Amino acid sequence: MKIALDAMGGDFGPPNLVAGAVMALREYPQIERLHLVGDARRIEAELKKHRCGDGRVEIVHATQMVEMSDGAVESVRHKKDSSVSRAVDLVKKGEAEAIVSAGHTGAAVAATTIKLRTLPGIDRPGIAAIIPSETNVFVLIDAGANSDARAEHLLQYGIMGSVYSRHVLGYGNPCVGLMSIGGEDVKGSDLTKEVFKMLKESQLNFRGNIEGHDLFAHPVEVVVCDGFVGNVILKTCEAVGDAIFKWLKHELTKNAKRMAGAYLARNAFRAIKKKVNYEEYGGSVLLGVNGICIIAHGTSTPLAIKNALRVAAESIEHEVNPHIIEEIRRYHETTAPLEPALR
């Protein structure tokens, strides 16, 4: 497996990214080549800090980096030697099979879409975020790639999310839910009503509309929504998780009796914290592009980067894209009318 890491992206730049890369190299022998793309001098300095002389590392120098204030498409057009663009170029040339970036999400989406194009039958890519519930983990798609989605885009998200859930997460027949404001099919926006009909007519295991409280009370394996709604859900879940642990810490340290109880329950608290910790999930897969792109959190720690590289390796191993192409082809064969010449 050959992976390209944008070593300049994220809030903390090379220190966290290179540290995470070193952790991944030590833990995942299946990584045959790891391209660290960015300022060669800074990357070399970080590798020396970690005493990493792993022969699988290749530094690819890039003279530019995308700032958070840069426009997504403009950054691809005007910063051709940015670390994210150079990393995507490696995938395009076949020198890498996947890219991992914790930088500007819009730039990563734009660069992969423009340079690699989308898979046959896919109009727009979608970010598939993995979110834990009490009984499972579910795919939230789209989590922020496309805020102005059309009905056919959401249908494709349902298909791609089901493929990922089945082949990577291991759910035999993943259940799909459409995010809306009511369980009845007559509720929702014009967009969700149209998508409801399309999903119902598909061969997906479609449960119907789901509401916000269903995400954790009655979880499905795939939650379909547009990128605007999905990004709000994702960031709200992250914020609520952080807030709950802060509230618990505040209340459990008020007196000695509570502190004693907290000490006895410490393993339970640690287990829950690990389950909701974004670092354990690493990054979200951008499904639908003709390559593999993992979007990591901007505040990613070395542990999160290590796990983002793991997610990239898993996507390569499970051949997600060929399965998506096959499912899209099968959908069109079963729903589209035959051409006159084929009748």
C-alpha cells in the first residue's frame, strides 16, 4: 500500500502529522510507501526528532500550502505546488493509492474531484463520517462535501454509504435512513420528499425518514443527508460529547464522596471516552472520487493521524471503489428502462 500524507495541513502542521506518520509506520507493516508531502526541511527535522530512518518514507517537496482563508477551487488553480495538490498528483500518477489530509477540507475535496474525477455514475462525492451510537457505529454521508445537493446525489450517497458499511464496517445488510424532520414520508423539504421516493424504489435496505433523536435511540447503519445538514450534525455531536465530559468532571469533583464514586467507575468512563473520541476514528472517507481520499480533523493529534492512515489502508484493502462502481451499475440496470436497441 502506498499512501500520500499532506504533511502541511491541519492546525498544528508537520509536528503532529509527522509524529502520526511515524506511529503508523511502526504499527502498520502493510504500508509499503508513505509519501510525506510538504516543506522538505521541516519534514526532515520532525523525522529526526523521532529518530525515524524508515526506508518506506519518501519526502516530496512542495513550496506552497493552502491557508484556511483560501478558496477551495482557487487554491487548486493558483497553488499548483501546494502540499495537498502535490499529494493528489501522486495518486493521479499511480505513485500512491490514497491521500490523507487534515488541512483545508474544501481544497482536498476540490483537488481530488478536479484532478481524479468522480467514479462512473457518481455526480458528486460525499464525505462519509463514522459516528458511534450505543449499539453500533453508523455512516453519516454527506458530512460536508456538497451543501447544494440534488436528489440524485443523495441517492448516490445512500448507495456509497451502504457499500462502505458492508465492506469496511462489516454490516451484512446495512439499514439506510434519510435525515428529515419527521418519520412520515410526507414530511420534510421538497428535496427530502423526492429523495425518499428514490430510496424507496431502490434495492437498498431503506428504513425511511429518521429524525435527530433516532441517530442514537434507534440507530441505522447509514444516515443520508446533504453536506450542510451533515456537517452541522457532525460538529454538534463532537461539541456535545466534549461538553458532557466537561460537565461530568465538574460535577464529579465537587466533593470527596463523588470523587470516590468516580474513581470506582473510572474504567467505564475511559471506555465511553474512547468510544466517542474522534482520534480513534482517524478521518472520514471522501467517497465517490476515482481514488481514495481521507479527510482528517483540523485539530488532529498524532494518534488521529495514525488512525487516518489506518482508514486509508483499510479502504485500499477492501477495494471500496470497485464495489461502488458495481453497485451503481446494478442500480441503473434495475431501475433505468432498457435502450430500444437492447430490447
